[in-house]
Amino acid sequence: MIWNESKECMSRDEMMHLQSTRLVKQVKNVYHSVEHYRKKMQAVGLEPGDIRGIEDIDKLPFTTKDDLRDTYPCGLFAVPRSEVVRIHASSGTTGKATVVGYTRRDIENWEECVARILTMANIGSSDTVQVSYGYGLFTGGLGAHYGAEFLGATVVPLSTGNTKKQLTMMRDLGVTAICCTPSYLMYLAEAIEEQGILNDLVLKSAICGAEPWTENMRREIERRLHIDAHDIYGLSEVMGPGVAGDCKFHTGLHINEDHFFAEIVSPETLQGIPDGETGELVFTTLTKEALPLIRYRTKDLTSITHEKCECGRTTARLSRFKGRSDDMLIIRGVNVFPSQVEAALLDISEVSPNYLMIVDRVDNLDTLEVQVEVDERFFSDEIKELENLTKKITHVLQQALLIVPKVKLVEPRTLQRSEGKAVRVIDKRKLV
Ligand SMILES: [Zn+2]
């Protein structure tokens, strides 16, 4: 099913026309309502009239997280506070929190965007949706909640934590879909296996987001829980969850393009790059009223395609995220992403995808230790077997990362589990 065919199945010409009209209006709006944008446009000699359509978008200056921090808390808001009905704030994992706001219309658009993505995951009004994202300033909980309610589904707002209660509610209320981070769903899957209650559940779909995960991890979740797992993407600055999501063909995340215009640029030159090539994702919000963002640099690395999808939707799709340019580690001059470690480990049946990367510098040389949990089924006291497994993992990681890590096996369930975003990297080089 498609929630809004008139928008999700538009021809490319119609979509570009709609985006152009909305961009021209949005640029006029921010120029007159937000001093920060007006000054930035004036600094490059740009007036609203210079932007005549979506093809002129690259004339506009970029917006970054620093712009939000410099105008903290509400300096980029384009409406009076009386029109703002909701505030959220980013989790601030990489610095000071940033505050975002929504008008009533913004909330309505957000609800619909999330409802479109839930529909892609085959969720409808007869489903019971457990929301296990955090509720509060973080956009995950309330974003998923309002979208599922808008769809007409029955919402169970559990938020994070209290795994025992999560599973009791999931079973007793006949929960058919869950929204949470992929690492938390893996954690729940372990608890479900431990309690042996998989057959008592009627769970059929999961919509996971808020942290990068790999295609292998998605398949692993599907295998362990006998469900369909879908990816949902969003970031609080742009809106929250619901900016994009994947359909049953899992060939990239459909962008809600009538609200968000996506560009992929080279992180070095900031010039646009062709479809299919990986670069930094940049979003312009075409309809946001309270906090419009012009060419916002997300730091997320992905590629885009404009080819029509088998599901019938014509909206552009983002490929699975490679990670954030912020997450990228440079170890001995080589670019390393935690997602590469995760993908490699999921191919080795003797270990669980729980890992911790410890980066350090010893005698001016970068070192990488990867702690890996051995799967319970394969855990052995035989030193020889463990040595062979260490060698195998080292080889697989070396192939994937192009550097030789020191692999340390740890016993099952000893690495710390997370109920929010998982901690996968400790970079001791930054601690000195
Ligand atoms: Zn599709």
C-alpha cells in the first residue's frame, strides 16, 4: 500500500515543479523572517529573486550545526513563539544540544511523513505499534508515536528501558510492530531467545533508525525474530524520524521529497556529485515553518538514485548510510567506519555483532583493538579453538578495513549493552 499516491508517485517533472515553487517561497520567507539567513545571503550578494527554481539551489549558502549553535536556542526560528507548538532538542552526543521547533502545520506534515514510512513497512490501522524510542526532547519517541497514531494504529508508548516490561507488553497486547534503534532490537532479540517466548509473539515488522546499521544487521534481525525489518531515517534538525524510509524491496530509503530536497555533495569540495556516488547528504526543508533549514549539511554519508522503484513510488532513494563523516576514524591514514566492522563480524557465525573498537596511539603509531563477543553456541575453553577463531576474525577484519587490528575475544554478554545509541568506539587519542 502507498499512503499518499499523489505525492509519492509523482512524475519527476511534477515533483521538480512542486519543489521549485516551494523553494522560491521558502527562500523569500527566510530572507524576510530570519536575520541570520538574510545576512548570509547578503554576504554572497544574493537576493530572494535570484532563486527562480530548484536548479538555482546551489547558489545558496550552506547551513551547518554551528549555525544552530551560534543562534542558540531559537535564533533560526522563522515564526513568532506564539505559533510554535512543540520544542525538541538534539541529543548533543557530539557537543552542545541544538533546539528545534514546530508549528501545528509542521507537526501535521511530520505525522504524515512517518505514516508514509510505516505504510512502506506494511503497517496499517489494524496494527499495534510499540514505540521503544526515548520519549522527551529526543524526536524518536514522539515522532514515531504521532505518525503511528495518525495512521490509525494502536500505539503502546513504552519508551526505552525496562526490557522485562517491554517483552510482557509485546506479548500480552499482541504487538505487531516495533519502532526502536537496531542495537536495542538486537538486545531485545537476545532477551526473547533467553526467555524462549518467540512463539508467543505476533511481531511482524520493525522500523529501526537513529543510528547507522548495515544490511547484514537488518537480515540478522529478520532471521532471529522472524519479522521484516525496515530502515527509517531522520534527524531532529530537519524534522525527526520520517525524512526517508525503505519499502519492502529494501533498495534504498525513499525520501519524502515534497518536503525535503536532498543533495549529495563532496565533503571536501562541497560541489554536487552524480547519482550513485557517495558523499555528504544535504537537506533543504521545503515546507518547514518554525525552523526552515537551507542546504543543511547533515554529515551523513550516502548516495542517491532517482530511478523509479519496483514498489511504484517515484521518490528519490538514499542508499544505506555508510556512517557519519563525524564517525569516520582515521587510523594510520586509512579511513575506517564502525559500520565496516559490524558488516564483517555479521559474516562470521561464531561471534555476535557486539563489538567495541579501541583506538590508541603508542609510540606515535595508531593502534586498533577490536573486542568481539564470542557467540554462546561456539564459546569454548579450548585455547587452540579460540586462537584459530582470533586468527579468522583478524583476517576478515584486515580484508574489510585494510589495516591489521588486534582482535580480543571476550565471553558472551560481557560487552555493555545499550538501550539507546550503542557505544562502539573509544578513541583514546582524543582523551589526552
Ligand atoms: Zn520502493
